[in-house]
Amino acid sequence: MHTRTTRAFATQIVLGSLVALGAGGGLGFAIVDLRHDISVSANTARVLDQRIAETERRVAEIGGLVATGQSPEALEQRNQTLALGLVPPAEGRVVRVGVSVTDRLAANRKAEIFAAETGQNLVPVRFNLGGASR
């Protein structure tokens, strides 16, 4: 007994449309969830950017305060206020270094490391401005 009615075809159409609607709904839910995740990530990035800007502003502010505190006028005032009795150095005793301090320290450290690896003794050079040997 073969019954071919339009009702059987309608059932297949209804089931197909329900499957299509379910798949479309699932895809729509996935898209909404993805957009929500993107929004949360964007908000987190915005908050982090604001914190970075605030931290950089604070660092610049503290750097300004340190520079103000290290100015010659402020140091002289503290010397007088605390009665330290400090005097400025004589210009003849000041040695100006023309190279970068970090480069010079890095070169010294490299020399120490390579001397230790090869078993050599590294003798540091010291300047005695007074002329007396120690």
C-alpha cells in the first residue's frame, strides 16, 4: 500500500523549514555571542588604554616633581634648611664624561664577563685627581 498524498509532502516541507529555522537561529545566536565577545574585548581594551594613559601621566608628573626637587635652587635651599654645610664642588675637580654612562657601564660589564671566561684578571683603571697613589 503506497499512499502518496500531498500531506506527506507537506510534512517534509514543514520538517525541512523547522530544521532551516533551527540552523538559522543557532547561527544567529552564534553571531550575537561573537558580537558580544567583541564588545567586551573592545571595552577591556578601552579601559586598559585609559589606565596606560593615566599611568603615563602620573609618571610624567612624578618625573617633573623629581626634576624640580633636583634643581640647584631646591638643593641649595635644602642644604640651608637642614644645615648640612655642603658646598658646591670646585670646577677643577669635576670630570665631565663625554660618552653615555650606560654604554660605558655595559662595556665594563662585558669586559669583566669575558675576562672571567678566559681566566684573565681585569684591573680597573682609577683616576686619582689628587695625584697620590693608593
